[in-house]
Amino acid sequence: MFRMQTVDVLFLCETNSATSLMAEALLNQRGDTRIRAFSAGSRPATTLLPEAAAVADKLNAVLLHSASARSSGLSTVDIGAM
């Protein structure tokens, strides 16, 4: 029997405070269950841009990462697992 493999997608940006978080949320929400999205920043911001939260709210996308839960940086992402 053919088994579908899970694909991990990493959205990487500098601050991880807007677009990468929205991309992660939208792909996890609307994507296939075989796809898992993550986001990280090379220099992560400590706060989420309010505009990103407003847009995500309009799209009914849940931004799973609060400032405290967000990756502390690219070094915390297991790229070998990606």
C-alpha cells in the first residue's frame, strides 16, 4: 500500500513578525493534512505586527505563535527534519 509522506515547509524571514507567520498559519489551516508549516526568523522580533494580526483575523487564520512561543531564531529550527 502506498503511504503518503508528510512534508514540512519552513517560511523564513528576518523578523518573523508578520508575513512568515501568516503563511504558516494559512498553510496549516488550509493545506492538506500531509503538510506541516513552520516559521522562523534570522533575527526574530519580540512582538507581532498588529497589522499582521488584523489581516489574519480577517482571513480566520490563527497565528499559533505568540511572541513568547515563537522561535528564538533560525538556530532553533531542526533543518535536518525539514
